[in-house]
Amino acid sequence: MTTVLDDVHVRHLEQLRSRNPVIDRQGLRLGDTYVMFFAEAGLMAEHARRLVAGQAAPRVLEVGLGLGVFAEQIGAHRIGGYRAVEPHSGVVELVAPRVRSALRCAATFEVRPWQSVALPPASLDAIMYDTWPPDGHADADFAQFVEHVALPALRPGGRFSFFHSGTHLPVARTYVLDKHFPGWQAAPYRIPPADLPAAWSKPSADFLVPIAMKGDG
């Protein structure tokens, strides 16, 4: 599915693209705001492991490239292909070379919002979703992505995960997962306090690693 972005999403995308991306020893900044940290490597490794465990050469989509930490962690597994969708061209220019060096498979990077990407039906085995939506639109975007992008693009038995900070999923997220997936679980993960960088800006060091599996129907 491809959609025309509304004015709220267009303005938000323009604002994000106006921020200069910088990678330092702590992580990735867009302008003055850190959006991902190298300290999240263990968390992303857990996402990667649970997404592809037991699958033979899975085809993986990442929505929101960020610092590339998830992509580097998925590189520890034998995957059959990697595709990233990231709307900020500067982020892709900074991160794509490091990701390619970490992977042992073909890697594709699309510089566009996920709403404008067309994916072949049943073409993916695993999807990692981690975006920066406009304020107040996170749950609505999540629901739209799951129903109109993730479900059609995943093969039967394919897996879906997403970034979540905190110890409980919002009701809106659990509703979407219950509605569209026959089974899902969310495992807790905590980044050790000693590993948190000085610039740590996320609300918690506690996270959930949700994994939902598409049914056979």
C-alpha cells in the first residue's frame, strides 16, 4: 500500500529532514536530539535474535534505519536479504556503509517514508518497526502500518517486532496485536545502568521486545 501523506506528516517529515544528522561516541543525533544510542546494541540483538531464530535465510525489513544498530545485530545471523526504509537521506549516507560491512547479504536502502513504499505480498520473513511519527500519531501510524504494510508483506509464519520503551504496552498497541496476529509475546529487557551514556534521554532503561507471528490464513 502507498498513501499520500497528510499535511501533518508532510510538515513533520520536512522538519526531521531539516535536522543535520551527527554520529558521535554515544549515538545518533538529529540536530540537538539523540534518537538512538550505541548502548542499545544488546536490546537490538534481542530483537534480532527473536525475529529470525530458527528461520532459514530470512528476508528482513527495517523501518527506520536510525543508527544502524539493529542492522548490525541482524548481521550476526544468516539472513537472506535486508531492506531498510528511512526518510532522512543524511542518515542513510552516514549509516549505510557501516551496515553493508556488517551484513553478509544484499542490502537495499530506500530514502522515503514508509507510507510511500510498495512491498510485494508475502515477500518478508521479519519486520522491525522503529519510527519517529508526528506527536499524537504514534498509535494511529502503528495500526496503519500493521494492517496495511506488515500483514500483507509478511509470509505466513513471518514475524513482526517494534521498538518499545517501558515495561507495559499501551492498550492501543495490544489491541492491534490481538486483532491481527494469532499469537504474540513481549519479553522484558533492561540496559544495565553502567552502560547508559551521559546523554541518555529515553524515559527508562527498561524495554519490551515484542514478537508477533503472522498466521497461516
